[in-house]
Amino acid sequence: MLNTIFLLDVLLLAIIPLASVKTAKELSLIIHCLMFLIALCLWPLGSIVKISTITGGYGDILEIFWALRFNVDMVSYPFLLLTTLLFPFCIIIYWNHKKEDMKGYLLTMTIIHLLLVIIFTTTNLFIFYISFEAILIPMFLLIGKWGYRERKILAAFQFFFYTIIGSFFLLMGILYIYYTRGTTDIEILYITKFSNNEQLFLFIAFFASFAVKIPMFPFHIWLPEAHVEAPTAGSVLLAGILLKLGIYGFIRFSIPLFPYANSYYYPLIETMAITGIIYSSLSTICQIDLKKVIAYASIAHMNMVVLGLFSHSIIAYAGSMFMMFSHGLVSPALFISIGFLYDRHNSRLIKYYSGLAHLLPLFSIFFMVLTLANFSFPFTSSFVAEFLILLGLWDTSPFATIFASSSVILSLLYSLWLMNRILFGPISPYISSHNDLVWRELNILLPLMFIILFLGILPNYFLSFCIFQI
């Protein structure tokens, strides 16, 4: 079934340039929805599904092509499912925009989708690195071409250079592994031992790249700017999937390959993560742009995920995976909601909006539920995730738990402050029109809100399949 996802992506790349705009949009939406259904069908198949795409005898070429083996297990599956889930929404978001831009947009989205599927399924470090870097190009175009404001080029360059500089260290680490171990196949490396000194060097090489992608403090500067300048679909991909590439790298490579370094560097990681949580939460309160509020909140949530991953607690690890998936639903849904406001009023300034509950009741219901989920209100997926992280963290580091718990209070403050300012109070004099959500917009927000509430009430559906079968 995984082969089918690759074939559908490649088919889209071939069809879109030849088809009319209307046909390209419809085919793209249908195929991206099929990709999600195929990924969803992998859910009950068990712990491991492996596919080898190259067989036969081609001499020396076979050794190169053998790197193109793909693997879906309970580590990569949540990331793959989240990827295929969000792309149909990214197509619907841009449905009514300018026709001359549509084909290029669809091609860019398909290339990003294909690269993400390769990243989350390859068993080869070198192929992972190539895809990890290649995704910068379409994301640069997405921000630079389809962004909203004049600073979009600067934001695209910031995103590009921060990531490419961090990834230079990852390349050095991969080359060292290849020249000393003779392979970059992750399944072989899992049973290969690295000396303590090697682990210390390699962990930093990998960490430098993954920490920028998450992003951890102090490598977070590029994210708020990229979110503000990116189109709504770009923010959805950044918050929902791109930030998860660093988390996936830690889980797939750093944690299993370098156990000694994980323990050695844990105080450093713990300090960086707690600093990131507190700093970004306080920064969120100071923002005047709706997108920057959600962007800084994302930094706090992702640093909480890192704190749980390296805590040496299976409960905190489970919470981190849950938080990763939950954040990939809540944050994109909030960016989509803000995008709907921007489409109507061409402003993301908080002071521009007030009293929306009187004018846009449907929008206000969705925004309120998503805001509650953003600060981990009970019966939402984020509550289960954050509770598990703090519960597991207490067993290993009570001191860190106390500081990390500050995020609960701070997220409550900035979330309620934001919701109160834009939904309640007197109606803003700046709002001249008040069109509520249309059917297309409801089709985006309803499924996301349903999944957030469903996983908050029945979290075992995620935990049993995607965590405890590893």
C-alpha cells in the first residue's frame, strides 16, 4: 500500500502540468484524499510493514538503488498519517485563489508531500538527509511566492539558511558514520556500537540539525517570521509537519543510536527545553499579530515534546508522541482559522478584532474550542499529552517538572487573553462585513476539531496502536 502512495504522488506530478486548472484541482484533491485513506488502512496492520522498491540484478547500480527501501513502523506511522491527513486541507484552503498560480501551487504541494513520505519511511540515513534538505526548496517557494507581505522573501531566506547551516553538521555526522562503519542503513546501524566519544560527537552533529527544525531555544528566530509571512497552507505545513521533522530525527536516529550521549547531554537538553518553554510562553503574551501568538505557542509545545522525549520515562515518551500528534492538529487548525479572518478583513492585528462572537458565531465556536485545546483543556487531545509528559517527567526530574509546569499557567494566560480580546467585548469599529464560515471552511475545521475531541476522550486509540506496539 505504501508503494501506491508513491505512485499517486508521481502521477500527480505528471498530470498537473498537462491538465486544466479545474481538472488539476479536482484530481489533486481526490488523490491526496486517497493517500490519506491508504495511510489510514495501515493502522491495524500490526507493528511493522516493510516494502522494498528495488529488486533484481543490475550490478553496481543495485547497491545504490538498494538505499531506496522504505519502512513503516509504529515510530514513523503517526508522522505519515499526520502528513497525509493535512495535505487535502492545504488544497481546499487555496481552492478559490488566482487561477494562474494554482498549477504551480499544486505542483509545489505534491513535491513537498512526496519528500515528506520519503523522509518518514526511508531506512537509509543518506536518503533521509537528501530529502530532508530537498524539502527546503519547495518550502522556500511556498513562503517566497505565495506569502502575504513584503517581508516574505526575508522570511523565506531566514528559514532556508537557518536550516541549511544546521544540516551541515548532520552531513558531517553521516559522512563519518559511512566512512567508519561502511553503511548508512539504519537497520544495520541499530545493531552497531559506537564508542562513547563517537556518540558525543555524533549526537551534537545530529542535534544541531534537528534542534533548528523543531525549533529549540535559541534556534527559534526563523519560525515566527516564517509563520507570519507564509500563506495559510504554508503555516499549516510548518506547524503540522515541518516542525515534526526534528522530533522524528531524534526518535529515529539520535535516541536509539547514541544512548550514552542521551544521558550525558540530558542536563543541557533539559535546560534548553525549559528555557524555550518559558521564554516562548512569555513572548507569546507580548505579541500583537495573531499568527505570531500561535507561532510562539508552537515553540513552547514543541520544547515540551523534546523534554518528554529525553526524560528516560516511557510515560513521558508516550506523552511526547501524543503531544506531537495533537499539536499537528490544533496548531494548523488555529492557523487556518486565522487565515479565514485574514481573507475577510486583510488584517492579523489583534486590536483590529473585537466582539466576533456577536458577528461570527460559527467561527467563534470553533476558535474557542481550538483555543481551549491549545492550553490543554480537559477532554482535548493536548490535555492527555501534557499530563502524561508531566507525570513521567516527575519520576525522573521533579525540579524540571516544576519549571515545565509553568507552561500550563502561561498558556492559560495567553490563550484566554487572546480569546477574550477577539471574541468578546464590544464589536470592533474596524469590521465592516461579517460573513460567517462557509461550507468549504466548515469542511476543513469540522474534521480537525472532531479528531482533537475524539483523541481527548478516547486517547487509547492513539496510544495503543502508535506507542506501545513499538
